[in-house]
Amino acid sequence: MKFIETQILVIGGGATGTGIAWDAALRGLRVVLVEKRDLTHGTTGRYHGLLHSGGRYVVKDPHSASECIAENRILRKTHAHCIEDTGGFFVATPEDDGDYPDQFRAACQHIGIPCEEISIAHARKREPLMNPRAARVFGVPDGAADSFQATHSTAQAARQAGARILNYHEVTQLLRDGDQRVVGARVRDVARGEDIEIRAPMTINAAGAWAGLIAQTAGLRVDVIPGKGAMLAVNHRIVNTVLNRCKMPDDGDIIVPIHTVAVLGTTDERVADPEHLTIEPWEIELLLREGDQLVPGISRARFVRAWAGVRPLYQEHYNGASRDATRDLTLLDHHARDGVAGLLTILGGKWTTFRLMAEITLNKACEYLGAQKPCITAHTVVPGVEHGHYWLGHRLHEVEENHLQSELICECELVTRAMLENAARQHPTFSLDDLRRDVRLGMGPCQGGFCTYRAAGILQSLVVSQQSSVSSEQSSVNSAAEEWNVAEMQSPAHNLQPPTSNLPLPISNSPNLLLRDFLQERWKGLLPILWGRQLKQERLDELIYLGLMNAPHLPDAHATSAMSEFYARPGIAATADADAGGAQ
Amino acid sequence: MTELVVIGAGLAGLIAATRAAQAGHQVKIIAKGLGATHWHAGSVDLLGYFPNETVAIQRPLDAMRDIARVQPQHPYALLGDAQIGDALKNFLALARAIGLPYSGANQDGDNLWLPSPVGAARPTFLAPRAQRAGELSRTEPMLIVGLRGMRDFYPELIAENLGKQGHRARAAFLPLDLITDRRDITTVQLAYALDDPARREKFASELKKLAQSGERIGLPAILGMDAHADTFDELQAQTGAEIFEIPTLPPSVPGIRLTNALRNHLRELGARVDVNMDVIAFHAEGARVLWIESEASGRPLKHRAEKFLLATGGIIGGGINTDHTGKIWETIFGLPLVAPRERGQWFRARFFDPAGHPIFRAGIPVNREFQPIDANGARVFANVWAAGGTLAHCDPILERALEGIAITTGSAAACFAGRK
């Protein structure tokens, strides 16, 4: 078995875990992060993309709200390129409680969240589709955050500061030394099928909704309250400002414009299992109905996708509904709590507060490690900030400037061939879904209809060219990761050349499996919202992959990847399979 | 006055209009857009798989008799052997007449196996001439040639998968600028570029250098548009090799060739084809539809006719629409549909489930004369017929029957309409 020695082992490659690795590395600590799938595959990559102003929790959870506004100001500097300054409206509709708006404004003032009441006429000028029956509107500094890019940038900053980040490495067991100490973890390298033992005087459990399962392997009880939230994406930016209902936080009360879409969120249902991501039909109905309150007629828009994430909420000895559980962050010091040293668990919080969660966690870890190093993440920018915020219009401009029209592999999101090739070279690719998170492949209206085949063909080409050119100077994946600027990965103009370095291609799957997995992965998120024009689009995708390609009858039809089983879980609870005695 | 208005310019509509025009009727097609032929492989898929079966059908004409037993309302069951045979014979003659000959397997009645753009074997019944040499029952080795930088065709992937299935195949590339200097390249533009004799001569001489003796050459389906026959013949002559086209990602050049040829032929027969006409209303008195109305600039346009033939495609063609409440409707006449009752029954959890997704079997129920009927089996209108992908009780894509359903039902519906 392979052994790794380090000072800090971080479990979980979401925003929080990556933030912890970054903070630790900046403090000069040796740190290794393990993530069982791809970075952001968990809750971080499954949220609506709101950068909180704090307005949403200002009445209900003022402490959380004040953390949000402080972090909002910091992240706009440290992760500037990942944040779009959309601003946010809090809209009181005639159906909402009439007293809440005044409470809301007072609470914002008290905490220091900039909040300005604006006239309905002015608000409608900015957002013409907003409910014209709105009674009052307040403007706050909400924003939209690209959680994929932010986490990748944080991870890159961490790597540059010396952190090791291992995705597709799953913790199977926390290692204990007697009853009173955790000394690291046994980890499964999913791609190679090897076990690794990672030893560290401090292990940080940042597995979010999975944190209870991790703690359990050391015999510790952590009752995470997994609160599943479903979201829907409209196929274009039906609003350009974040729209919130001005009332106590509830189901379906927010619309976030992010990149090319607008996201309707969210529901909140306490679930037993953090991997329970299947959407219930009532969730779709509720989101459409409530969405119509903010933007009348939004239920008749074209939706391209639905997904769910599971919030890692935590409240000691809590038995209620997840909607009412606190959004506050909690650091569990298992030495103080359970008499087990060498382990901290960080829970709760919001994406917006990930940096603060890392700071608090590392402060405690440093106490135990006897390292008196201050946190500098609030004043340190991550790589990519220099590029500024990147949106589809930039890609279009660069494609036109450089005449890259025929290079477009994904026309919906303007991904070029070289962008895909470089991303595949720089980032261990187990599925096309990993590349989707890197370059937004397959995220537009056709949901992989055209680009899945092209990506499989291009990756197969890379494999062939690698087999034919035997290279003597193969650099390691990690050293390349240091040169790689994730912000540049978003830009066609920074990827005019195909990859030149002869990196070992970290693709373990057959092209047929890549293709099948990605089509199924896209299908999962389409199932809940297939009607109208998106159903027509999907029928075209069927024509391509069944009729034209006969893809179900490709060789290796029964091969599976580490992700196949996950993708095969139904996207919505109601399917025709139920008739035949359950899914599958 | 127009005798027959066909709504829809996909394969079903074109075939129906052609048959009616051949029989001497005054015909007009009005259509919102073009059909699925523009997206598909350009071959005639008749029947490749039964729902829930993963083993392909070898003899589709025999298999149709089984369908008639198990699914008596399936369009093929409604048609029966004689009408299917007649429609296919008619199509073969028509295809020859318009300069795009199609043919089937050597043993009459068998499916052909042709390489798909991903290198799978796809079952089809009739192939255009340019696809025939790709037949996978043959043993000669294949050289799959792509154009470096072309995004809709991947020879290495095709060769790899053909190899895994026991076929001898290798991949090679030619530079894209042999054919075009353009930056925004689609299959259609490449096909038009090869209509130019100078370019295809250059292309042929480079191609010849790649091929080894005894190899047949597979190329993306871009071998000429208007001058396809010349392009194909010259490439074979100059390379001295057998050449075959492999369909590409849409748009489909072989599909467009077929559509263009059929439309030209209709024009010669004196029938109009008007595209970009969205039907927005109709008027019926008693059991007869008197006119339909299409959207136009200025004011809507009325189309009066004695008879109307619906060939609007199913969900993919826009003939059937759905919404988030689970409602499903026929878009022209609001005809009764056969469909799963609620949204929860529309789909299966797996995209590639061999049982198919129930919503895609939704459609218009018809009687044996292809006239739409209601839940009690009663005819809805005395002068309306339906054909193609809009019909209920079959899933033409899952069953690999897309063109077969279009041709056979289009042909039959036109014949029934002509008799009344």
C-alpha cells in the first residue's frame, strides 16, 4: 500500500474543503485534499449560484446574514473573475406578508447590508418581466457566482502554494490510533483501484452532506441534516438581477441569472441520504408555481435542466424540518466534543461563507498543531482574477476575432476543440461530465446532443496520437497543473493551439463509455423538465444517438465507469419504470 | 381548386404528395419546416428492433407479420404486406427516376448492416447507391478517411469500433483545405464544394495515395450535393477503389439530396411545395374540413381543399406538442391522441432503455384507411388523412423505422385519399 505523510488531510473537494486546502497551504502547512469524485461534484456544483448579500437570512438568521455580507465583500476581490455583479431585488408580491418588508429593511440597516427601496417603475425598467403587481422592491448587493470556476481557481491557488489535491480518491476509513486520536485516513484511488494510507496529525472533515458518513468510519456520531433542494434552469437569462421574494425564506422564492441561464430555486426536503438527488414531481410543480409569482409566465418558458443538491445543515440534537434548520456554520472539535483528537468537522454555512469556514477551521487546527500562522486568504487573490469576469459574449468575441467558427465543438456554449483538448490534458478526465465542469461542454439547450459525439471522437483522437508518439520526457500531471490557469481555460483565444506537451492522458475509459455515460448524465437532469420545445430537442438527440448512430449497440455495451451507477439513478421519482416494479 | 393539401414536407408528406400527383390529382404541400430526413442517415430504415428487444431484426418484412399479431394497431399492421410491398416498390422506382437509386440486401428482404458515424453497425433496409459498399457483411478491409479538423466526423473512432466488432478497418486523414478555404464549415458546405470538378479532382488524387489495393474507402457523406452522382463516379474511377459514404452528424447531406430531388420532381409534376407556412387555424363544417389558415405577413392565408393529409411529424416534427402540466395535443386540428395519461409515465430512467420512452409512442390513432379516429373508433373528419411520424402506436426512431413508416403510410394514405 502507498503511504503519504502530511500535516493536514482535508476530506472533501467542495468549496469548503478546497478553501481549507488553500488557507492551509498559504499558512505554510503541508496539506493533502482528497475528494471521492471530481471537485465540486457534490453540493458546491449543485446550487443555484447565488452570492448572498445576506438579505435572504437577515430577519431569520441575522448572524449568518452578517457573515454573508462580510464574505460577499471579500470574495468580490479574491475571486473577482468568478462573480458577476448582478445585484439583487427583494420583491414583495401582493400575496406576501405586509409587515415583512419593513422588518427586512430595518434588519438590513442594523447589520449593515446596503439596502435601498426602489420604485416599482424603476425596478421594472431593469427587470421588465418582474411581476407588475409587486408592492415593494428593495435593491441589495446579491451576485451570481460560478462555483465550478471559483473552486477550480481556489484549488489552483492551493496547488501553487504547495497543496496536493487528489480527486477520485475516496475515504474508506478514518484511521484511529487507540480510542483517543484520529491519525489520517485510508483512501481508495478510484481510477487505479489502489488503496492509499494518508497519515496526518490533523484531519479535517469537510465532506459536507457526507460528513456524517465519514465521521461514522471512526465511530463518531455527527447528525448532519441533509436538506435536499431542487432547482430548474430556464434556457436563457429571463432576468439579469437576482430576484428574491421579500418574505421569510421559503420554497421556490428565488431566481438567479447565471451565465446563459436563469435558475429557479429551491425546495427544501429533509432526506436520509446525501446521495438522494432524485427530484419529486411536486418539487417541479412548486417551483413553476412560485416562479410565476416573481416572473409571471415563467412556467411556460423553455427549461433545459433540473437538478438537486443536498445542503449540509447542522444543528446539535435537531429534529425539525430542514427548511427551519439554521444555515449557520458549525465547527465540531471532536477533541472537546468526543474526546477524540486529530479531527475537526466543519458543517453548515453557505457557498458565500466558504472562505470564512476555512479560516475558522484552520485557526482551530493551528492551535492543535502549535503553528501560529495568521490567515491571509481575505487579502490574497486567486489566479484568474486578472482576467476579469468571463461570460459567453467574451467567447463569441474571441471566436469571431480568431475565426474559430469551424472549431466549435459545443455551439451552445462556444467551446472550441482546443479548449476541450487542453482541459482533457490538464485535468484527469473520467467522464465527459468532468470536462463539462471545466469548459461548460453540453450545458446549453441541446444538452449534449451534438457535442457528446464530437467530444468522444476528439478524445479518441488524443488517445490515438498519444499511442503513436512515444515520448521520453513525460512530465507529471501535478507539475502541469501548476502552469495551468483555469481562467484561461474559459477562453477560446487562450487555446488557439492544441496541447503541445506530452502529458500522459489520464483517460481510463473507452470512448463508447464516455459517450454513454455523458448521454445518461444529461438525460438524468432533463427527465424532470421534458415537455414542449425541450422535448422536441430531446427527440432529435434520440434520432442522432439511436437512429443515426445506433449507439446502444456499440462494442463494450456493458462496460461501466466509476460514475455509471450514479448517472443511472432516476432524475425524477415518477417514471414509467415504476410500473414494471421499480426503477431499472 | 386544390384537391389535396398535404401538411408537412418531410418524407411522409413528400411521398404522399408525389403519389397523389402521379395519380393526376391537384396537390399542394404547405409546411412549417423540413422533415427529419434532413437529420437522419439518408437510408430507408424499415424495421430494425422491436421495443424491449436488444437483438436486431434480420428480416423486417417477416417481422412485420409478428407486429400485426402483437400490436394490431401498429401502422405496419394496419397496412399489411401488399400495401407495404407496393409502397416500397413505388419508392424504388421513384428514387431511380429522380437520379438517386436505392437498393436493398442481396437476399431480398434482409436488412443491410452499414457503419454508423460512431462505428456501430446500423440496420437499414434500403441504402442509397453511395452507401452500399459500406456493407458490413462484406469482408474487404475498410479505409475510413476523414478531413483533419472536420468536427462532425471521426474516422479513428469509427475504425476503432469497427475493429472491435471484427471488421478490418483503419483510419486516415486528408487536410480540410483540399476542399474548402472557408472558416465556418458544415457538411452541407463541404458537399457543395465538391460539386466543383476542380476540387474533387484534387481531392481524388490525394485520396488515391492513401488507399491500399483491395481496400474500400469510407468517407463522410459529403460527396457532392447537386452533382452527387458525378462526384461519386469520378472518385471511384480516379481512385480505382470502391467508395462509400458514412452519414455524419446533422445536417445530413444524403437526406437533403433526397428531399431536394423529391421536391424538384413534385415541381415537375405540377405540385407546389410551400415551406415556412405555419398552420394556425382551420374551419370545419359538419364532418368536413373546409380550409386551413397559415400565418403570413399581412394577414393569414386561407388554403381551401377537398381533402387534407396530415404529415406533420410527431413530437420532433411539431405535429404534436406538450406542456408542463402533462397536456399533449395535436397542433393542427386538435385531433384525439393516444398518449400516456400523465407526465410521470412519459419516460424511463435510462436514456437507452430498449423499451423506449412511452411518450414517443404517442400519436394520432387512425383506421385502416389512415383516417384519424376518436376513442370510440369513429372517424373524426370525413376528408382528413394522416401519415408518418404523427401516427400512434409506434416509435419510429426506437424501432429504426423512421423512413419506412414515412414512405409506406405516406403512400397508403395518399392512395386512400385519392379513392374518395
